[in-house]
Amino acid sequence: MNDTLRRWLESGKPRDENAPSSSSAQSSDPKKKRANPVVAKVLGYRQFFGRLEGLEPPLSPGAVALWCWLWTCERKGLSRCTVRRLAKRFRVGTATVERWLRALRQAGFVQTVRRGKPGRSASVVRVRVKPKPPHSDTRSDLR
């Protein structure tokens, strides 16, 4: 055991067994308890795959893989991507990636938040685990 860890362990005060721990005080209020990010990701995958069963028309395997990649890259509900980079990652053409994105958008799993400029910036999409009916989104494709 290294010396720093040993000093830290030895300097700790003995705990009173009847005193509530700080973690148990936080867990008593479920609103304040923060979810583990890994658990949130896994639950997102489970919810998405649970929603695929009754989806009509069904998503293609490529669209499902694309959603999984976007969900992996997602931070606070948003993911940055370009059609060109996604096509390179999945080793398909850009038209195929656009078709998959269109299918995800029509199903309500992806919504374009900000469209990137060709060759300059990535687009920002909102990734959802539960489909939301799409509204009239005039931004039809990503650049």
C-alpha cells in the first residue's frame, strides 16, 4: 500500500454507527439523486430497442446502427455529426447515410437542431430514445 493512501486511511476519524452517512441522506430524496451516466446510456439503449418492435415502417439495420452511434456520441441529448464522417465510419456512401437519417427523423428518433456548413462545421442533432412525432422540419439533410 502506498504511503499517501496509508496516511489517509489512518487519519480518518472512527465513524459513529448510529450517525447517518452523507450518502444515505442524499438517497432519501430521489429528486436529488444523480443517475449514473453509464446506467443512463444503457437504459437509453434498452428503451430504444423496446420501441423498435411496434414501429411501422420498421427501421433498417443501418438506421439502427446509426442511431446507436449517435447515442454513443450524445451529450445532454445532442450529438454533432456530418454525413461525410458518418459515411466514412460506416463505410457506405453519403446517400445511404442521408437515407438512414431521414428514416430516423421520420420515425421521431432524431431531430436536426442546427445544420452545419459544408466543409466547415458539423450539424447538431437531438437524439431521442422515445420517438417524438416529427413536426415540419424544413432542414431535410445534414452537411
